[in-house]
Amino acid sequence: MGLDENKANDPTSSSNHEGNVEGGGEKQGLSRHTSEASIYGTEDEDEELSKIQLGPMCSLREHLEKDKDDESLRKWKEQLLGNVDVSSAGETLEPEVRILSLSIVSPGRADIILPIPEDGDPNGLWFTLKEGSTYILRFCFTVSNNIVSGLRYTNTVWKTGLKVDSTKEMLGTFSPQQEPYTHEMPEELTPSGYFARGSYSARSKFVDDDNKCYLEMNYTFDIQKEWASV
């Protein structure tokens, strides 16, 4: 997921794209007998984010009480919170984000819906992409307890020990609600050709502005001549 044709054939290349929500997407750029650490890389890419110092966390009720005499802020909060029941707003500080599923949407075929395993890591081959095909990655998730600020998705892909793709997408800020949220990534084109086909390893993460990680998955996928048979 998040693998672009030009970058798969040239691991040193990189490209940028802008997302279609509040933030932009930024894209950069396994050995057969490597350790898990070498396959999935390190956490260096998150070091700068972890150095950012944010203000104290507030409960949803405190958010509602703050600056209540400021009309512009009050209207902004009403728009952000939407249908949240103010009277039942609790004192929980930590937001809770649950990623329900990831779907691969490609024209002319049924969506590939990938439920998230309980432990976060799918066992074995998770999915197969057809070479030279366009697709969109769709997330379905819920938010509860409190507002989640700056939720973002990162995905890194390796092939035969080399990092061939890295994607970062800002999903946005979301208020608690019972109905799931849906977010679609920009359209991608899978690479094609002999060197593009084969097995890939990847790591996907969902984190917020406080650098709290709601889901981290390590998984494998294939690119082949055809889609996997259903």
C-alpha cells in the first residue's frame, strides 16, 4: 500500500503529493534472511515528532467550558464537535481511536476489505495487488472519549531489504462520535514489470499530535501479474 510505480523501480527516487483533507501527503522514495528489526526499519523517522512539546491535555468537558464567552471560538467548537452530546461529555483526557478496517478500492473489481486483527499484525500474506493497476486505500475508524488532534497515517515499504516507499498522510482532527469516520488516500498506481513483482514487507502506523500510537501493523503483501483469486 502506498507503493508508486516510479519509486518501486528506483529506490532512490522520491515524490510529493498533497492530500485532499486538512493535511498533505508526503512520500519518499526485505533481505531474505534478515531479522525483524532490519526488515521493518527503526523509529528514526519519529524522533523529530517526539521532541515537540505540546500543551496540557484537556477533557472534552473542559474544551467546551474554555473560552465560552468568545463567540468565534464557540462556533468553531460547535462545528468541530458536531452531534456530540454536550450534557454527557465526560472527563476522560485520552482520546481513543480504533481502526476498524482498511480497504483497497480498484476500478472494475470488488473492494478488498481487510479487517484489523486483534493483535494488530496480520499473519502471513495479507493481500495481493495486480501490477500496473490503480487503486485507492480507504480507512474506516472510530473516535471516542475526546477530540483526537492531528491524526496521521504513515506507511513504509521494503523489498529485499531496501526501503522502496514511505508515505505520510495527515488525516485531520476528529471529535468523538458513534458513527465511523472514513478517509480515502490519493489514487496510486502499482509498479509493473519483472523487478516489481514479488513480496514486500510494510509497517503502517496511526499516531496523533501527542505522538500517541493507536495502531502499528507489520505485514507482507505481493505484487503479481493478476489479482488474487477470491
